[in-house]
Amino acid sequence: MKGEIISKEFQKMVWVQDKDGKEYACYIDDLKQIKKKEDLTEDEKAKCLDLSEVLGDSW
């Protein structure tokens, strides 16, 4: 059961790299219709998880 829940949540996510090279894990529903990854706004970044905070800067 837990695996099914995690799988469903994982399928709702996207990974976005901004113009500075930072990578974020975001729920697609939290992002407005971005056309390019460089267009990720500060408000959208705040709704995402900065992967460097979890994996470190060398990721």
C-alpha cells in the first residue's frame, strides 16, 4: 500500500533545473504553465524542494 501511494505521488512530480543550474523537485500542479525551465519564478521555487538541500551542493 505505501509503495502504491509513493508511486502515485512520484508520478505527479517533475524535476526542473533553473537558469543557475539548481535542480528542484516540484509537483506539476504547483507550477504555472512554464514554457522554459529558465522561467521558473521565485514563487514557484518556494513551492518546490531544492534538491541541493537534500543531496548537497555537489549533486
